[in-house]
Amino acid sequence: MKIEDRASAIIYGVGPVLEALRAGTRSVEKILVAASAHHARLNALREMARVCGVPVLRVPRVELERLAAHANHQGVVAFVAAARYAEATELLDRLAKQIGTADPPLALVLDRIEDPRNLGAIVRTAECVGAHAVFIPTRHAAGLTDAAAKTAAGALEYVPVARVANIAQLAEEFKQRHIWTVGTAQDGELVYTDWDWTQPCALFLGSEGEGLRRLVRERCDVVVRIPLRGRTESLNVSVAAGAILFEALRQRAVAGLA
């Protein structure tokens, strides 16, 4: 079930709940803590909840197991208002305004990523390198589920995620705003380290099994590849995203950009 499909959603784990409280972008309604939980970070969580005026209730651990579907909740579950996606056009215009600044736009476009844990991991990496936005398809792709939020470990509070109906058309929207569209594929014409990531860029990543769809790839300005020496044919998509994003961060740091 997608987070936005119900009036209230849950997040779990000490880190994600703390980040939700700190960011303040979603209303935390209440926090449930396992009666048997006593680890040190809970003190910081309780203090932050007190400052934010959020009630903290102690409940049997079995209740948290039910709510978190037996995931590693660390003894903490919070009820939050439904997550909201960013509006795609507004986000694109915001990225365009960053062109010519010390922090040129760096966005990710995920073409039919189906595993919410991969989505969450990519969003987490995007936040770590200072990327500005993530775009995903409206259909046939993972959305902002509880599993994605857990894997993102709080990054969804800081990186806007927008949904679009047509990824290929989105590539044209980037081009109209003078943002380079960079696809990824095993047979890409350019090694990813040879691309100039100090430019305004949108990185397009394909699905776990099929990669970028043909029509999407054809709309990209350039397609890059990650050289592999082992016998495995490809990287996990979240690992590939991490490799490329940290190369972008390296180049931007060398160039003195934010």
C-alpha cells in the first residue's frame, strides 16, 4: 500500500522517526515505543517529541511487530500524516532556477524501479550527495511505501519526490529547461567518469531487470556506462546510482561547487 493511499501512515526505526520530528515536513501524530525498549537513543527521541508536542505511548512489543509487519522497528513506530509527492512542474521550474548558481541542479529519474527498498536506498544516496530531486513514474513502479521510507532512513524528509505519467516526455521537459539528460546502460557510449557532472544534469536509471526502456534511452542526450571486470552482468540499480552520484559529487567538489 502506498503511503498516500491512506489517511495515516507509519514510519519505524529510531533514525527515521527522529528525522521526521526534526524536519517537520510531515505531522507526526503520535509515537509508540515498546515497553521493553531501553536503548540510549530513545532519550533523544522522547526529548524531541516533547519539544514538538508529540505524545509518546508505551505499548507491548507485539503491537509494534504487527504494525511494522515484523520489520526491524527498533522498538519505535510513529504515525504520521500521509506523505505528499512534490508537484512535478513546480519541481522542474525550481531546478531550472538553480542553473548558473554555485549549486547546479542534479536530479534523478527512475524508470520503473519496482523494489521499494531500491527506491529508498537511491533517495538516501541522493540526499547524501546533495541531489535536488527524484522523479518516478505514476504507474508500474515502486512508490513511497513504508518500506521505501524505512530504507531511505529519513532522507524522504529532505529530497522531494515527484511522479510523472510519461518518463520519456519528462526528458524533453528537462531539455527545454537546459538540463542535460544522462541515461545509463551497460553498452553506454561514455564511461560515467568521463561525463562532466558539474553541468545541470538529470540522471536516468532503468528498472532492475530491463534497464532503461528504448524510448526513454533514445530521448537522453548521452548514455553512460559503469565498467565491470567481474563475471556478474550488472550492478544493483541502487549501487549503480551510488557510484555515479558520488562521482558527480567528487567532480563538483573539485570544481568548488556546492
